[in-house]
Amino acid sequence: MYLDNRYVNLLNVENVRQDFPVLQTGVIYLDSASSTLTPEPVLQKMLEFYHEYRANVGRGHYEFSRRATYEYEQAREKIARFINARSKGEVIFTRNTTEGINIVANGLKWQENDKVVTTLIEHHSNFIVWLRVRQKHGVEVDVVRPRELPEGGVLDPSEFEKVVDDRTKIVAITHISNVLGVVEPVEEVVKVAHEHGAYVIIDAAQSVPHIRVDVQKIGCDFLAFSGHKMCAPTGCGVLYIRKELFDKVEPSYIGGGTIVDVNIDNYTLDEGPARFEAGTPAIAEAIGLGAAITYLNEIGIENIEKHEKELSERMQGGLEQISGVVTYGPKHENRIALMCFNVEGLAPRELSLALEKSAKIMVRAGHHCALPLIKSIADKAGTVRASAYFYNTKEEIEKLVQEVGQIARAHK
């Protein structure tokens, strides 16, 4: 069953937390940037598939298959509305953000004179794929750096104006950094790119779960995100492709349901999303993603944004007041509830383990799959990252600050 109206226009955190039984055990889960928890209504919807109509999609006319196909396509429709795509025909199911970006990188037709523009703050999934394109096709890769590191991290559109030219085939940019938590000016970057006929692909893994994302307003050509970062199961994600560009991207895999016709010496690919979805998909996971979107819609993305802003202010303000703690990222409000930090003289891994031991606080430690950025703001060992979501409380953030303070004082 879906959530009831108790969440509409109001985020009652204590009510929400009832849908996450693990939170009743005393743990403080602050690693949602890596992967969120999954609420009971999403799990129930997935079990409904397995219990009531377990069958393949698009493969049969009997009741189970018809219902599975309907639920699967309903999830696609929900996703399209959630990101304001023009139709569900622009929504492709993938395993995750990484696969979506790779589909584009491997599917575009490259020429040696082409250029890719990306940034220093990217997750490896939106960085090394373009380095491989350079290795395979000889294209040029330009890297834009953000302002004012390590305290800043905002990308300046004017820096893109300096490097994007008529040779640029694609600009690859994250919407929100998984290290700095800053919301980047992607709309302005899209305008710069389109002035030169370049495509834009956006890594929206950290934005779609936390803020309102409108692909038509942004104007991007491609956008990728993961279900497991927005209360859906692992193994499901989305690649948005502007419909006009379907023929510009060669599918990574073909077979089964990707075609409309096959002859002994040729084949014709489907014109819709199916051309990119070879083989039997992750049906339960896609249905679970649809249920997660229903869940988030009933809570309200605007409510999530407001709640996260309050958590972010408490987290940043508290950590910055602790002697011996170094924080990374912009000191302004245009960010989600994500903070990277270190305690001087203590390795990130040791700090992470200390927080778990002392207060069951679960945070991420390491380079966060963003080594070029991490090497520019800290050392290769990385940072500790605390990332909250709508199910976290102000008291949990205060507990984090308190425990970090005690650990920092003990290691002076």
C-alpha cells in the first residue's frame, strides 16, 4: 500500500521514520548520498509483483504478463512526470547512473577532432568514461575547475565559455557534487553548450532525490540518476534522452525486445526506449522505483528541500565551530544536507569507526569516487562524509556534531 495523506504538504519526520524499521534500532544513518534506506511501502510494492503477477514484461498476452507490463510502464510514466520529460518515451531504464552515462559515452559517434568538456568535481562515473573516450577515439578532454576550493566549489559558467567551442561534442557536468554538496548552475552551462551545438549530459544522482529537477527547464540533452539514492531498490536507474537524439546514440546492447523486425540479413531497432533495454529488465526494481517516486511525491520534494536545508545549516554550523575540524564545501545555502570534513591528526577511516563505536553513527570515509577533487582539497585518504535525508532528525545531526567534538578534543 502507498503512503496516506499524513505527509501531504507536511513533513512529519517521526511518522516517516516508522516506514524504516532499522531506524528504530538506535542507529543514526548518515550515508544517504551513497545509498538511501528503502521504506516499507516500496518493499511491499515489489513483493506484490513477486506474489501476485510474477511474469516477464512485453512477452505475453496472459493476465500476469499484462499486469507486469502495465506496472512497469506505469513506473516509466511516473519517472517522466517526476523529472518533467515530455513523455515516457524519453525515459530509459538502466541499472544506475553509471550505466546511463556509459550508454551515452559509448553510443555517440566520435571523430578525432571532437572535444569533451567536464569538471574537476565529477564522480568517477562522469569523469573516467570521458578519459576512455579520449584513449579510444583521440578526442580532447578539457576540465573546468570550480572557484575557491576547498571552501567553495561552485562552477562558474564563464569558465565554460572559455573552453566550449564549435568542436565540443558534449559537456558532462554534475548537478550536485557528492563531495561538496553544492547545487551547480547547470541551466547556464547548458545555454553555453547549446550556443556551440554541443550536447549536455547531467549526472543527477545527487539532485533528483533532493531537489526539484525539470529536464525541460534545464534544457539538457541527457540526464542520468539512480534509484537506490532515492528510496528505491538497488539495480535500477534512469537515463533521460531527449527524443530527437535517439538516433544519435547507438545502443550498447541489442537483442530480444530491442527490435521491431528482423530478417535473415538485417534488423530494425525499436524507435522508443526499448531499443536501449535489451533482455529481461529488472522488473521488480523498476516497479519499486515507481513506488519510491509515489512515496517522495506524497512527502513533497519541496518539503524535503526545506527539511534538508535545516539539517544542512545545523550540520555545517556545528562542525565549523569545532576546533581541529576542517570542513569542505561552500559556506552558503545553495546545497543539500551533505558535508565532508576531517579531524586534524585522525585518518578518515578511524574517525568513521569511532563515530560508529561511540554512537552508532554511520558515515562514509574515503575518496567518495572523486579522486581528482579529493586530491585538490585533502590528501588521497579522503574525508569523512555525513549525508542526511528526509528521515533524519535535527537531534541526530546535533548528536553527530557532539560526537565529532568529543573525538576532536580527545585527539588534540
